[in-house]
Amino acid sequence: MPPLADSVLRTLARIIDMILVGAVVWLLTWALNIDEYDVDSDRIEVGKSLWQAAVAAVLYIAYDTAMTVRNGQTLGKQLLRMRVANLDNGATPSVQMALTRAAVLWIPFAFCCFCFWIAVSGGWSYFDRPYKQGLHDKAAKTVVVSTKGSSG
């Protein structure tokens, strides 16, 4: 198996992905007139916030799952030359593994504690030994490896 990816590069890749998908979430929720920050003293629409979180969760999970199943790489990982691999054999994760990984990362992010959860789940890789796994990697039994010097 290739060497494990650097945790700082993993963080940068995740930020790139969050910006890309976040822009799509914002555009889609704007086009559908779903605005989490619509403030009116005469009415409070909690449902809009829930819908925006649901749209975000679905789009982030779909993006992460589809890209990971395709070749183990989101756009951020492609740019920074790393990929997700099965812990046991280094292969590209199955749909079930990729979906598990994405759901553990993005559902708490979208519905409750986005900054805290991303810091804990992804930040776990900074301290985890020996595989540098985030909590989402542990749930799916995956690792992130470097693709520098390899063809894929």
C-alpha cells in the first residue's frame, strides 16, 4: 500500500471540497428560496433551516460517495494527490464503505455541529496511530494514502 497521506494535506483537501460543494448548496438553496437566515419578527420558519441542512447533507454525501467509489478521490484529494483506500487491501472503497464514510462525516456536519464535528472527525487523523484515520475512516475501515509517484 502507498504511504499514508499527510493530515495537513487531508485538511486542505477537505476545505477545497467543502468550498466546492458549499457553493452548490448555496446556489441550490438560493434558487429554491430556502434561506436559513431569513429573519422576520412576525414569523419564524425553522423548517427552512432544516431543509437547508437536508440539502447540504444529501449533496455532501452524494458528492463524497460518488467520487470515492469512482477512484477514491474527491476533487480536493485529486488536486493534492491522495486517495481513499480500503484499510485491509488498498483497493478503492465499495459503495457501502464510501457511503458509511460520507454519512459519518456529513450528517452531524449538516444537522447539528458543523465546525465542531469536522474538527473532531477529521482532526482525529492528526493523533490516530498507526493509520492516521479520521472517525469517518474508522467507521468505514478506510485510510487516505498518497498518490505522489504513482499512476493513480
